[in-house]
Amino acid sequence: MTPRRLVERRIVLATHNKGKARENAALLATRGVDVVTAGELGLPEPAETETTFIGNATIKALAAARAAGQVAMADDSGFSVRALDGAPGVYTADWAQQPDGSRDYAQAMAKVERLARHDRDRAAWFSCALVLAWPDGHVEGFLGEAHGTWVWPPRGDRGFGYDPMFVPAGGTQTFGEMEPAAKHAISHRAAAFAKLASACLD
Ligand code: IMP
């Protein structure tokens, strides 16, 4: 089936995560698409009950599209370590969750290091699922990955989340040290967006 084209010039970004919102808004802006975030519209955050990135992004995009009556795009993403059989993966945000409801990424990165440090295999990757949903329930989903290695200690204060402990293949700087434009050129999010753009925007 041919993918549905996105003709709207303004869509809802179904995320409450500032780092993801910033990067997705920048990617969409390159194609002339403007965003309003689910947070700005006061939409609730649905529970992420699926076990795949595409599944959880679909829940978030559909909930926002139906609540707002507009096309919505959701981003579900995560960090995977091969020595941990792909964990934290879809549970990446959960590993940062604190009892008071806040998220502590320094602690989450330290947990990865504590569990994986005795393994010589340092392979790691980021995944990103981008799902577009229409108010009538139609969805289009795309998955992107960025492969590399995890490093310790974390380096760099650009970016967000687990960026300071990831060095992309062929690079020397962590995502946390790189210029935003350099991360954009090779990130999991950019890879997913390139597929989305080619299917729904070109
Ligand atoms: P979720 O998609 O809301 O389940 O959360 C994904 C989590 O993965 C975020 O809270 C981030 O910590 C992490 N994450 C996703 N993408 C990136 C990225 O580009 N850099 C660093 N961390 C990321």
C-alpha cells in the first residue's frame, strides 16, 4: 500500500520530552512543517504499554491525533547495550525514573556502566521510532538506528538523556560533545525521519 502523504504544514508533536521535541521540531522545520507540542495543548501522556518502539510511538501518536483532531507525530526511542542483550531498550526512560517522578540520567547511565563494565563488548546503539497518526486512526511508522560504542565516564553537556555515554561508529566525540548539527546528520532520529520524509513528504 502506498504511504499516506502528509499535506498539513502544522502537526502535533506528541512528546513531553524537551530534548526529543527540540530535535524533532528541527527535523520537521527542514521540510517546512511547524509543530505544536502535546504539552502546549495540555494533552495527557498515555501509558506506554507496548514492548516495541513502534508500538509505543503508535500509542502516543494516536492518542494525540484523536485528542487534538489533528495529525500527530510521536517519537519513541531508546538506548541499547549489546552486552546487556539490548537493555535498557524500550525501558530506557524507566531506568532514569526516580521515586519522586523526576528522571535522573546520570544515575541511569551509571546503572548501564555498573551492569556492563565487566564485559569487553562495548557495542551500543540508539533506536528511534517515528509514527505519524491521523485523527481517523491511520498510522505510518518508521524506525532508525545509530550504532557505536558506550564509553565511561560520560562526556559532554550538549544533547540530552544518554548522549554523553555514546560514541557513534567512526567518531571520537560522544553525542553529548558533538555540535547539534553533527548529531543530526547521523542520529537514529534523523535516520527515522529520512524514511518518513521519503515516504510521506517527498
Ligand atoms: P521514551 O521514548 O519516552 O520512552 O524515552 C526514550 C528515552 O531514551 C529518553 O528519555 C532518553 O533518555 C533516551 N533517548 C532517546 N533518544 C535519545 C537521544 O537522541 N539521545 C540521548 N538519549 C536518548
